[in-house]
Amino acid sequence: MTKTTRIFSYLAAAFALLALAGSAMAAPDLGQATKQATNWTAIAMFAVFVLLTLFITKWAAKRTRSASDFYTAGGGITGFQNGLAIAGDFMSAASFLGISAAVFLDGFDGLIYAIGFLVGWPVLTFLMAERLRNLGRFTFADVAAYRFAQKPVRLFAASGTLVVVLFYLIAQMVGAGQLIKLLFGLDYWIAVVLVGILMMVYVLFGGMTATTWVQIIKAVMLLAGTTFMAFSVLSMFNFSPEQLFAKAVEVHAKGDAIMGPGTFIKDPISGISFGMALMFGTAGLPHILMRFFTVPSAKEARKSVLWATTWIGYFYVLVFIIGFGAIVLVGTNPAFKDAAGKLLGGNNMAAVHLAKAVGGDIFLGFISAVAFATILAVVAGLTLSGASAVSHDLYATVIKKGQTTPGSELRVSKITTIALGIIAVLLGIVFQSVNVAFMVSLAFAIAASANFPVLFMSVLWKGCTTRGATVGGFLGLITAVGLTVVSKSVWVDVFHNKAAIFPYTSPALFSMIVGFVGVWLFSVTDSGPRAAIDKAGFEAQEVRSETGIGAAGATAH
Amino acid sequence: MEADLVQRVKNDPNYQKLVRTRSRYGWMLALSVMVVYYGFTALNAWDKAFMASKIGNGVMSWGVPLGLFVILFTVAVTAIYVRRANREFDALTDAIHQNAGAGTAQPAATNAKVTQPTKVRA
């Protein structure tokens, strides 16, 4: 038996034991309101998914030798595959369960929320996707620091990446823990540890190749499952949305109010600010940007965003139908509610209960497994992007000043992967009670205010300098985090102050302006010798970003 | 990249045309997405009554089809860009690669007839 084969058989055995231990420990806790009986169908389906992905990881491990294989799957992913992988990377459990729950609770407001996540894609396609592919190799810092002094800009880019990745990871870990507790009847900590170990295995052994295929399989499963649910719901109403909505209005506690905007957009400033966080945050999410380096050319990068946008748009339409289906089929059925009339397991379970209502226990098991797979795929992508920021940007460029071997860089990525896995598990346990949707929107706001302005200005504005990019980027980052701390979600809800200093729900409108003005101001006032080099480098950068001349292609296997 | 290659590419009329056309087109489409999306958001913030008002005799409100329109528009506008880029911008890019004599030229994605020096009518 080879070394890797042995490792994988140990892992399979360990997971079987962990699942058994979890179910055994779960049994005495059945009385808890938030915990479900152990769902064996779901566990069996999930085990099949895990075995399949471990098998893929083993296959990918053989193909992952160089740094380029590890970070970008050798750049050999096709546009169609990458489109599905991007969709798999982006459609998180927060999207599926969170948005269907929002529709279940408030109707139309859930649609407003979903649309925000979609509209960033065309902007990313038109202005950034091809240029990113032409300039970058492994991380978005390759693009942001292309013509600048490497050390300060990469230091910023790695900070921006790690902050976004950590907030996003916490959200996914907490979501995973709660979800698995509810779906499988496992303890919270076992669920979080399980997710942490699996994501480490995918990334550590299979790198980007394994991560990509886990995301593709998950995207196909999620799209198939949600299509079946939406189709089943519509078929009960003769495929007439009007009939479905009419029934929903009839049975919903809020009545006709679910057909129009409610309290989701509190005031115009909050609405615009939140919209900006979602729209421009998409173009600043490091794990999404990294996916553009996995395709062989700018043309494939462009194709992949079109596929991704199509799948994600289709998915949100389905989620809207699923939410209304849940109003009618779950909201009216006492079997899905506790004694107090609340949904079993909380409102986030609306889509899961609907799965049982339309497809019985087996389909419930399938959707539960899909929800868990969804989290795994997203955390694997996040971990990989965090690990590459540390190894490729911090270690290789900032600490070793470019004097490294690909081997030592790869070793640092693997150590970072393990470290990030452990940190994610610990933070997931510490922040158990955090609001998942809030953490996700915070990650988007930071990405929009720090990563996006620097990326945008360095690629498109000749006058941008090292100083401007670094100072402006950090200002955007600090403002986004600072305003969040003094907003209601933290200042009042966490620190128990009386009133919030910052009155709006999202900082993006203000912190994005700070980021952009910061980059501009600290560039135009920069007359040092480095600024002259930075500006002189723009022509060559522009030619490469527009044409791809000199860009790295796919590596041969 | 050597300085003379950069200058050679910059002086290629195809390059000037590509940069000019593509960035104008990209910005125009990006702006259209922003107008549609922030218009939708503004209606949800300022005119909630309109979004909730009924289209016909049933329960269907204006908000739902408008929201679905934003989703369809987002996908459609991306498809429109990619379609033009695949036909026109790739032909220009291939011609620029040929003229620059860059060995990294991607395989021609279109059947644009390329001679040296090439100028693409697109």
C-alpha cells in the first residue's frame, strides 16, 4: 500500500468512528429543542459524498506536484468547469438556507437580498476578469502589486485576504456546526471538527484540483436538488406562480405584505450601502478572484464568469420559489413546528423541511447532505486562498524577498492550511452564537472597501503608486471594520451600549469612499523616486492586462 | 516585457482599437447594470407602495417581476458582453499577438484572416 492510500484508508475509518461517536453522544440530548434525532439517511448520503471527494482528492494528489498545481490546478481548468466551480464556491449554505429562510419569513424582502449577491458578477466580468487573468498567477496580490514595490502592497493584500477569509470562515464554520447539529443530530463541536479535518484533507493533499472538483460536484448536487424542489412546488400549483403566491398570501401571518418590500431596506442610505457591499465585494473576495487563475486564458476566464452568473442567477430564482413553497407547505404543517408554533430547528431549516414535504425522508437526506457539502466546498476554497496569501505573498515575497524555492513555498502553504484549519475550528467554537448573515455581509463590506479599490485603481489608473495603494487599502480596511464595530450589530448587540454611533446597516458606502479617496490622495501627493517607477510601469502593465502578451499559460501535465 | 515590444504593441492600431472599444463597451454595460440595480434598490427604499401594488386582479405585485427582471438582465448583459468579446475582441487580440510576434499567442479563436501587419475590421 502506498503512503497516500494508507493515509486515506485511515481517514475513512476515522470519519466512520467520529460519526458513530457523534450519533452515540447525540442520543441522550434528543430532548433539546434545537437538536434533531440522528438522521441515518442523511448520514449515509453524506458518507457517500465524503468518500467520493476523498477518492477525488487522492486522484488530485497525484497530479499536485508544483506550486502552480497546488494554487491553480496547473491553470488547466476549462471555462465551463470553472464556471460551475465559481458557482460552487459562491453559493454558500448562507445563500441556500439563509435566503430561503428570508423568503419564508418576509417574502419579497428575500428576493431583494438575493439580487444583491448576483449583480456584482457582470461588473466583475466587464471590468476585471480578463485583466486579472492576464496579470496574475496565483493570488490577487500578483495583480495588485504588479508594478509596485512588492513588500508593502503584498503585505496589505495578504492582510485584506486574511481578514476577509477569517470572517467568511467563521460564518461558514458556525453555519456548519448549527446545521449539522440540526440535520444529523451530532454535537456542535464534532460537526465543526469534522468540517475542519475534511477541508484540511482536501486542500493539503489535493490543492486546487481537489478543491475545484469538490466545488463542481457540490454545485451540481445543489442545483439538481433545488431544481427538483422548485419544480415539485410549482407542479402542485399547475405551474402558475400566481396560484402559489395567492395561497402563500392566504396562509402567511403577514398576509399581503409578503408581496412587497418590508423592513429589509430600512432607509435609502442603508439600502445603497448594503447594495454596494454586495456588488463590489464580489469583485474583492480573494477566494473568488483566485479562481480566475485556474483557467488557461482570458477568454476562458470570461466564459467562466458567464457560466457562473447563469448558474447563480438560476439558483436564486429557484430559492425564491422554494421560500414561497415553504410558506405554503411547511408553514401550514404542524409536523414541522414545535409546541410554541416555531419552526423546528429555527427558520433556517425552512428549505430542509420543504425537502421532506416534497420528497420524503430520502430527499431530506439528500438535501441535508447537499447543505453540508456546500459548506465543505466553500471552506476549502477559503482555506486555499488564505494559505496562498500567507505562503505566496507573506512568506515568499515579504519575508524571504523572493528568494525561495517552489518547494519551500509549498511547504509553507501546507503548514498554513493546517494552521488555518485549527484556527477556523477554534473560532467556530468560540463564536458559536454569532449571526451568520451578519458575518457574511461584513466580509463583503471589507472586500469592497479594501481589496476592490486597490485592485481597481492599480489596474486601471496610471497615477496609482505603491504608497497610495498600501495606505488607501489599509484605510478602507480599517474604516470598514471600525464602522462595523460602532454600528448596531456590534456596538449595541455585543457591547450593550444604548445607541449605535454609526446608524446604517452597512459601512460600505462610506468605507469604499475612504478606500478610493485614500488610494487617490496618497498617490497624487507621492513624489518619491518609487512613485516615478510605479507610474513608468503602467504602460507595460496595461499592454499585458489588455492583450495577455507575456501572461502565464497552462502548465502541461 | 521589453520596452520596444510594449511600444510596438501600443502603436498597433488594433491595440488602440481594442482598448478603446472594449473599455467603452465594458463601462457602458457596467453602468447599465448599476442603473438597473440601484434603480431597483431605490424603488424598494423610496416607493415601497409602488413595489407592493398589484399588477392585475390577483396577488402579483410589481416588485416580483421587476426583481426577476433584474436577475435576467444581469445574466443577459453578461452574455451580450461575452458574445461580442468572443467574436470581435478575440479577433483583435489575436491580430495584436501576431503583429507583436509573441510566441505566446493563443490559438486563433476566430477565422479572422490574419496577415502581417494585420488590421482587423471589427
